[in-house]
Amino acid sequence: MDIDKSVLLIGCGDLATRAGLQLITEGFKVTAVRRNTSLLPAEFDAMPADITRPETLLKLQGRIFDLAIISLTPDGRSEDDYRQVYLDGLKKVLSVLSDCPPALTIFVSSTSVYHQNDGEWVDECSTTVPRRFNGQVMLEAEQLIQTYCQRSIILRLGGIYGPERIHLLRQVVNGDRCEDLTAAYSNRIHIEDAARILVFLGLQSFNNIELASCYLGVDSTPVLLTELVNWLADELALDTVSGRHIRRSSANRQCSNKRLLDSGFILRYPDYKSGYRQVLALNQLAPE
């Protein structure tokens, strides 16, 4: 592969930063766009910009990138917050890049685009009729990418966890309990594997390996939330007996990663046990 390749990271949080650092080791030059660039690695070409303000994106016009990774985060949890970033902001980004579109654009989406809710299996070919606004907006964003990008891949990630993403672990440490009504399937992905998937897809593309237009980024072991919580409590030698409850989302489905594994990707953390053991080894938590 030609090592003189350039990648553009639009929305450079923890996930994209990890992917960008890996791409640098593969010879890519990385330009990262986010509002606050002070925390970006020195190896990145940092570009402060706000995708909701098109005038801040003008510096991208005319620049040529071989790969763009778009990984956005809304400011809040409301429908307006989602639409402002995933639709309005995304349209502004795609407009700026339209004169010199990247050879490949990877868009980080979510399993929230699925509506299935009875514990059934879903994959990239399953129907998507999301009932909640977050899934609806994300599905619209996917369609924007597929319509306006020269070549694109949609990566639908499950719930990301890792050394800095310990919300569920913190709940267990605090003694929150998980009752039968929360016994729904959880589909997760360790953040290291999520970043590695982005890098893998980019490298496969530049090595002229044929890829699909959509992949599910989850580990190989969908798990009932009650089972996961009880396992974490056992690992920590805790008894989850407090009056507070761990709430699940409305989702209850099992996501298949078969297409991703068939492409040749190998998970570092194929199940929640291997992933959370790494997280537990790096975090010493006490009840709050």
C-alpha cells in the first residue's frame, strides 16, 4: 500500500483518536476535526471546527483525503440534539467535501437502527424500522452517507465499553441491581476492537479487498443484561442488593457479527468476559 495516504477524522473522540493513532503506524497522515483540539495527540494535524457552523469547515474545501471516518456525538440526548449533529451537521460536512470527495468514507452508526425487540437475531440484511427517534435519525444519516459519498461503509456499533467507559461497571460497584424486567440482550464491543474495525476496513479497502457497504460491529457473545451484571458482581465479589435499578434501553435483540468475521477481522475481545476483565484490571473502583 502507498504509505502517502491521508485520513480525515470528523468528530475525533476517544474512538476516532484510537483509530487515528493506529492509522499513523500504518503510514497514514491524520487530520482531525473537532471543536476542542487541545486533547488531540500531537501526531494529528488538528483542525478546530464545529460541524454545525459551516463557516468553520471552509478550511477543508479543496483538500484531498483518501479516507474519511465520520464519528459524531450529539451534545445531548434529545431529538433536536441528534438532528442538529447527525443530519444538519452531517449535511454541512458532506457539502464541504463534495468538490473533492474522499475515496472511502466510513460512517460510525449504531444498532439503534433496528426495531426488533423480542430477542431475535439481526444482521446487516435485517429490516430497519426504528421506533425511537435516535434510531430514526441515525438511519436517515446512513442514507445521507450512502447517497452523497463516492464510496461508503456503514459501521453499526453496539454498546461501546472500555477502560474509560465504565458506566455499567460503576452501577454494579454501587450495588445497583438488575431485575427480571431488565432481562434483555445486550450487544457490546470493546473500544479497542471498535477502533481496530475502523482501521481494518480502511486498510482492506486500500489493499483492494472487496468489502460490503455495511457491517455490524459487536462482539461474538450477545448477553442478557442480568447475566452480565451478575457476572460483574461475582468478579468484584459484590452483592447487588441496593434499591436502585439498572435500566436497559428498549432494545432486546441479538446482533450477529458473522459478516465482519467472514471478512477476516479477528476480535481481541470476542466476549464480555475477556473484555471486562481487561477493564477491571485497569480500574480500581470503590462505591460512591
